[in-house]
Amino acid sequence: MTSSSRRRAIAIAALLAAAIPALAACGAGFDANTNAPYAPNEAGVLTNGDGAGKAYGKNGVMIPQAFILGPDSGQQLAAGGSASLYLTLLNSTGTADQLTSIVPEEQKATSVSVQSPIDLQPGTLAKTPGVTVEGLKTPLRGGESIKLTLQFKNAGDVALTVPVIARSREFATLPPAPTATPTASSLPTGSPAPTDTAASDTTATSETTGAAPSETPAANAG
């Protein structure tokens, strides 16, 4: 390892060491997390190789945080809707890169909207505001996962499985998904169905007075 490579590795390690406590803390937004650094641990993007040769990251890209924001607890994101995608990326190479596009598995969504390429400067954390998973193929309630392929200008394709997190606890301050709708199970047991108040009032008046509902002006005119 050359001296410049060694210095870059030390700088990357220091940056990750500073980022992980923030990711582990209970906060909001990109810093919101559980009591461990939130990352898709099941994804090969975090560990490349096996045994003693296992390394963190893939193609020089490290992802200390990744999640899809689901609905509030007891609700669902309807099929055909969209969900926000949150990523924190780190370029561990010595060359600038760009995240140009993201492709979802076709069974789960139609596309991922990335408004513009996201720059990844060497040794600098980058985040992905405004990125959304579009055209959900099935409803989401939280607890699911969606496989995404991140496409970088230099690093190429990096695949990872991203969990869907319910909008609750430390994630509750994030903007809600506009397509979230209550599920049947979230309604109180025995709740009456919504009624037409105007129609009910008309019927009650007729039963009390014995008079039939008045005819419309159009009927009278005839």
C-alpha cells in the first residue's frame, strides 16, 4: 500500500467512525436510526468476498445507511403509489463519481426517480434527497424489502436489498408518503360504515311527519 493509499484509507475510516454514531443515534431524517448503524446488512454491497478476504463496500462504494420510507403504522402504501428512498453513500476511491440512476426489481416497482445525477466526491458522505420508488407493484406496510441496482458512472452497477421502514418512532418526522391509506385492520372493531347525513335527515323527517319527501322543481314544473 502506498503512502497516499494509506492516508486515504485512514481518512475513510475516520469518516465512517464519525458517521456511525450519528446513524446509530435516535434522530430524524437521514440521521434517524435504530440502536445500530442502519444499513442493509443482507446486501452484498456492504461486504464483498468471504472469510478473511471479506471487505466492506463494493467497487469503492460504501453505504452506511439505506431504507425506503413506508406508511404510518397500521396503514399501507397502495399498489401503484410511490415511496421515498433514503441512501447515505461514501466514495472510498480517490476519484469523483456519480450515482446516475437506480433500477428496481421489476416485480416490486416500475422505476426509481432520481431528479439529477448525485455527485460522490472522494471521502465525502453523499445523500439522496428527493429520490422516490415509483409504481409500486404490491402494497407496502413496512417490513418488506426491495432489491435495487444502483448505477454509478465509474463504479458500475451495485445491487443491494433495501428494507421498507414504517413511518414511526424516530422516522415519524419524515414527510409522509402521499399514497398511504388506512388498512381494514386499522379501523376500530365494530365501527359503523359512513352514512349520508343529508339522506338520513330527510328520511327521519318523512317518518316523523308522515309527509313524503317534496318533489323537485323540475317534477313540479311538469
